[in-house]
Amino acid sequence: MFTAEGGKAPWVPRVLPFAAYMVFIFIESTIVQILPHVAASIYFVPTVYTIKTVSVILTLFFIWKSCDELNAPVFLPRNAIMAIAAGVVVFVLWINMDWQFATMGDQKVYNPRRLGSGIGLYGFFAIRLVGAALVVPIFEELFWRSFILRYIIDPNFLAVRLGTFTLSSLLISSVLFGFEHYLWLAGIMAGVIYNVVLYRTGNLWWPIFAHGVTNFLLGIYVIFSGEWRFW
């Protein structure tokens, strides 16, 4: 479907889930601007996040077989230890690098406790954790580590072995990854660390796993600390 023989560019399946996510961010910000009374609803953020997450899951399901790196076997327990350690390190950096100079733009903080203490609140916590720890790591690593990192080396990125190191691709991709996030400096550090995990393993699933560990720990931390700014 997305092969050269089929006439489809190979970058499409690696960009599509990320693009779908960004489209929903754009839609959300547009609604905030032109329909502030709608955005003020306590159900606005949970509803948009749920639709966004489900849409990206469906997109991933659609493109999955077109990405060999998502169908690669996962083995070697020592890689799991390294990925867990990397994820923990990024988590610690993330909650300790929220310095004013290291932030970008205006952050909209949503307190889900406004939903009360019933199924709405815990349902949102569940979908937020699923989105952050399972969905986001897959499509972000597919875009940044599989596509962008290799594309910087050679626009014919499929000719570049997954996990190929060059200093320029490490720096450029990490900076771009950082500026995707409100905490841009922490994001740059995360980009460097996830890149290193890929360099050491050559398997996309390990930076996905590391990214998932970070986001899961961050989610648990946010829920129990009430530091909603990290979400």
C-alpha cells in the first residue's frame, strides 16, 4: 500500500499518525480561540483527548504493516534494562527542568479534578495514561527516530540502517524533538537519550519502550502530585 512499487511514498505511514495527532492539536487550539465558551466546558479537554487518541490508534492500525520497524522482533533482556533506565532518567529530568527560560509559549493547564471523583475522572485518567504511555511513544518514535533521524542523513531514508549514528542527525533531530514540547530543554535531553537507546539497540521498540516508561511515570506522578502543568 505504501511501497514504492505501489506508487506511495514510504514516508507517508511514518508521518501519518503524527500528522493526525497534530491536526487535533490545531483543531483544539482553534476551538479555544473562536469558541471559548465551548473550550471552557469541563468536558472539552477529556473529549478532545479521547477522540484524538482513538483516531491515532486507528491510524496506527491502518499503517502498521507498512512499517517494518514496527514488526521487528524484540529480544535481549539487557536492552530492556537500558530502556527502563533511560525512561527513568528522562522522567527525572522532565520534572526538574521546568525552569522559566526552558519553556516555550503559553501553557494551558487543565485540572481534571474538575470532573469530580467518579467515573468521569478515573475514565479520563485511564485514557490519558493509555494515550501517553502506549500511543504517543509509538507514533512519536516512528516519526522522529525512524523517519526524521534517518531522513536527515539521507532523504532516501529507507537506505539508512535504523540506528545509524551521525552527529548532525543526533543534534538536529534532538533539537527539533525538544521544540515540539513546552519544556523544550527537557525535550532536547529526552531526544538525545531516546536516540542513544536506538543507537545501542538498532531496534525502534526500545526507544518506544523507554519513552513509554517516561510517560507512564510522569502520568502517575501528575495524578498523585496534582502537578497538572506536566500534562
